[in-house]
Amino acid sequence: MTPNLFADTLTRYREVAGLTQKQLAARANVSPSSVNRWELGHSDPKRDNAERLDKVLSAGGKVLSAWQAHTNGTGLPDWARDLAAIEAAARHLMLITPAATPGILQCPEVAAAVFRAGLPAASPEEIARLVSLRCERLTELPDLRVTAVFPAAAVSGLPPTLRTAQARALLTWAETDRVMLHLVPEGTTLLVPAAPLMVFRLRTGDLAVVSDHADGNVIHEADSHDRLSVEATAAIGAALPHQASLEELRKHTT
């Protein structure tokens, strides 16, 4: 075997820390020969050893993510391979949508209008089923906290009846302290992200980043997490604070 992503990352962080292989082995409670084999790509550590190496090197999850990407082809644990599993395991979701109210926060009236527009051939029963799935999702995830960034125009631009219903629904969620809202002021354009972006912090401490596209969701590899997290932070920087966002929504409740 030859050096791989994990081997290269481990070597780089050890050198940045100014440690020899022997010193790292002593601090991580493993043998020097094991560290040597791992850095040469001759073998891979078990997860507990990868976690310990990451902690000893103060790598902030980078060594562990490299180990995950090398051993299973992604920066996520084996079980976190689809959106439903990621949502169920997440403790916090940073959600950025450049155009619309995030689906997980849509009120039934708006969700129904969205589905009718996107699925004109769907029966009323199918629309009702989809609305139920979308609007009940956050209730079914009681441990999930959400920070949502989206344009104020996603609410103000709706027809009056929908506008009032959506504003009230968002304010109700905000009252639970599970949802923080950051509206992008009218006249301000979100340059990034280009598509709806979901940044999940899982119960394991891992980060999962998912983007939403017309043909489905994309679960991003670990090497793109830093860039996409920067995009999420930039979006929040362009938005109003939570309390100012709530004041903006209250204008539309009557």
C-alpha cells in the first residue's frame, strides 16, 4: 500500500505539532510501529485510535474525517448515508435557502401551493400526503435545533393569505427556542450558496453538509466542508439578527 488521504493527513498534523512518531505514539497510547505503518499507508487504525490521534494532535476533526473518508469513501459515519438518517442523528442544522422559505419551516398552506405548482398532475390526496411529510418533519425531530437563513421576500412576496399564514408559522416556531431566524433584507442578494444548503452537526460531533438540487440531494465529501461552511457563514453575515427578523415577520401577521 502507498500513503493515502489518512496517512498524509496524520503525517501533516504530526509534523505541524512538532512531534516525532515516537512522541505521538506515547501521547496516543499506541505503539511507535503502529504510527509508522499508518503514515506509510501499510495499515489503518481502528476508529477509537483515529479519534485519539485527532484529539492528541488538536486537529479539530480533520484527522478523523480523513480516516472516515479513506475507510468508507465519505467523511461521514457508515450509517449517515442519506438525508433522513442525517436529520435523525443531528443536533443542529444551519439551513440556508437563497430564494424560498426552507421546506422544513413552511406552513401547510405554502407547502401545498409549492407542491401544486411543482406537481400539477398530482392528486389532492398526494398533495396532502406530501404536505404532511414536509410540515410535520421538524415536530418529528424534537432534538434538532435550526438556524435558518432565507430572504425576507420569501415571505413578503407571497399572496396576502399565504404571507400571513407563513409569518405566523415562523413566529410560532421561533417561540419554541428551537428555531433561530435570520432574514436577508429585501434589496440584498445572497451570492452564496447558489443552492439550498444544510449544514448538520451530528450527535457524534461529525459534520454533514447536504445541498438540495432539482434532481435530488447531494451529500458532500469532507474535503468540501470548510468551503461550504464559509458560504453558510457568509449568508448569515448578509442577514438580519434574529430579533430584527422576528420584527420583520410581525409586520405580516395582520
